[in-house]
Amino acid sequence: MTLQADSAGAAPSPDSANGIVPNLEETPQSQPQPQSPPSPQPSLSRPPPELCIPIWWPEDGNLSMDWVENLMLCFDWSSRNLPPSELPSVLPVKVFDSLILIASKMLHKEPNCVTIDPFRPSPNDNSPSAASVVVVGDVHGQLHDLLFLLKDAGFPSRDRIFVFNGDYVDRGAWGLETFLMLLAWKVFMPHNIYLLRGNHESKYCTSVYGFEKEVMVKYGDKGKHVYRKCLGCFEGLPLASIIAGCVYTAHGGLFRSVTVMPSKRFKGKKNRKINVNHDSKTLSLGSLEELSKARRSVLDPPWEGPNLIPGDVLWSDPSKNPGLAPNKERGIGLLWGPDCTEEFLKKYQLKLIIRSHEGPDAREKRDGLDGMDEGYTIDHTVDSGKLVTVFSAPDYPQFQATEKRYNNKGSYVVLEPPNFDNPIFHGFSAVTPRPKVNAYYDYEEVIDSDEELDLASMVTS
């Protein structure tokens, strides 16, 4: 049987059979055994013998380091050697279903703002020890750059906790593999990796920037099923985190107060009056208590109405101008100034805010703020601490309509004990050459950044 490349992926070249897989030497790997002997799968190139393809769900339902490493290696190999429509021959739908089900249940149980305590008893003498914390920004389906990042920073472990600030999918060609790989780590080590939601983990953005089409191409007649399951999982992703009691992280950042006033004449939920501020003169900063009560299980965070906090957390941006103001460029969320950063840090005795959300394309249009050439910026320095932006997708976006590329570096943040409030930035360049593949959205016609999206057309229910 001769396999043909589908419309969204170029057929691999003969040289691609020699594609480089990531060197996962940190943890010795023995190969997991499949549940039952797999039937032969047609392919353009045979995988190396150390890979277990197709991937099978463990009989006992418990993931191991071997299983997760094999998944990473298989995704890397298949991205270099198979057309996208052959992904089910690597990760069958039944395995996808098992992974997404367990991961979704875990994520939905977590609070809107997860509390991360890096101080843990030592397994040897029960004395307290502290793990370092790695904070990662947008990755946008750039699988090979994420594989490098994980190797460079070191895998999640007892001594290393990861916090991802969202935007796993869209624009890059391997959003599905990227998201599923991180879900596998979450299932394997639920207290050592935390996955927050980004604005692209939504129905609206994934329909515009390629993830929906990517899933349809890769899983064919099962594509709608896989896409729906991913959307359901997106709804369960927490919105923010507090690390070691001194660091706040979220995809976009801060949020407004949405006051709920009980009616004087009637009692009960049906008669509550929602006071929503849109006027910059009356906007006030929201509280962590309000964040904890927000309804995050929505496909698209609303841009109007009473449930504005999720949209603010995912879409807002810092500004050099004081105060809070509607984010008119994006049509959703807020702009907040250094005074708001100081107010939030001081109120909760925090030292640092780490957010993401802005790549080189977005920062190119922001007056008064530094560019994203190095993968990070320090946006506010105030009495109580700092606000930084970290972006982890180098040479972004993967597909660009002009010959002149941004050629930005990606970066991730390491927070070390005992204080965790001094961010150490680790920059890295894109892994090259990238496997040849076509985009899943019309990047020549679709706007460059999210700032000009017609968010008024979003479904807000």
C-alpha cells in the first residue's frame, strides 16, 4: 500500500528517515510492552526498533516514565517521517480517549488558581527540601522546540516542578502532539506539572488559527470526536497559580472586580444583581477570592456579561500607563498599569508576576514596552516586586507571510529555593531544520496577532 501525503502535510523526503529524535539520556529508558501484539501498520518509513509503535495504553492504567518518553520519541519521529494523517497509526483513538479522559478529570478537579508548594519532605530522612520551579510561556504547537526545552531544563521530577502558562495549540503544526504530550506528563506526575489555560485554548481561537483543522486532518473521520474531547479538556484547565506563596502566574495577567450585590427585596441566586464595570474611571482590581469563584468551564471566555474574570485573566496585557482600562485593541480583557501591579503584589504579599500571551508580533505594536526578541521582558518594576512576560516559542510564528522573520528566541523562567522571587531566564533558539509541513490556517490572510480578532462574534454562553 502506498501512502499519500494529505492536503495539510507534505510527504516526507527520503532524508527524513534519518530525522533526529531527542536525546532523553537523563532517565534510562526501557521500553513498555504493548497490551497485545499490534497488527502491522503501513508507513513510508519504518520506525527505529527502540520505539513502541503503535502506542498502547498500559494494562494497569498507570503511566510510567518509559511510557511518557516513548510517546515523546514517537511524536518526534512521526512528525519527521509520516504524513499528518498517519498519526492514528502512532496514537490510536482508543489511547487518545484513555489519556484525555484521565487528564480531564484531574484538571477539572483543580481550583481556578492552583497553589504550588515546592517545599516537600525528603524521602530519606523526612527533612524539608525544596524543588525548583520552571515556568513556561506560549509554545503554540512548536513540538520540537518544546522537546528541546524539556531536555534543556530537565524533565519534571521530585526536584523540578513545571508550570505552563497556556497557549499549547494553534499556529504551529503540531498543537495536538504538544498538548497530548503535556497531558501525559500531567497524568504521570500530577503534582510536578501544572497546565494553565491560555486564550488559544478556546473554540473560537482554534477555529481561526488552525488547531481545529489540524485535528480533522490528523484523525479524519474521528477528528470531530477528538476535537470535542480537546475542547472539553480545555474547559478544565486552571486559570492561574500561586507559587511558594510569592509568585502569581497566569496567561494574560490581572483582572477586574465583578461585584455581586444581593437584592434588598429578594434573596437567592436568581435575584442577585451583577455590577460589571466597563468604564476605566470606575474599574477596580479583582481579588483572588473573586478569581476562585469565577466560572471557568466555558468554551469561549465571555467578553461581556457577568463572567468576565476568565476573559480578563486570559486576554489582558500590561501597560506603562497607570490604572485599569478596557483592552480595546483585543476587544476583550484589560490593560493594567504599574500601580495595579504594585497594588496586587502588596495586597497578597507577592514578589513577582509571571505572565505570557505576547509574542514578537504582538509586542511589535505596543508602544512603550520592550520587544520579545529574547523571549522575555521585564514590564513593571515596582516597590513590591516585578512583572515579567515570558514567551517560549522561538522563531515565532512558525508560518510567516513575509520573508523577513522575527527570529526571536524562546525563553523559560527558573525559580530557585529558598525565596523563588528572583526569576532566572533561560533563552534558546528554534530547533532547525523544522520538518516540512503545510500550515493548517491561511496565515497570509489571517491577521498576524490576536489583537484584531472580531471577538464580538464569540459564543459567550
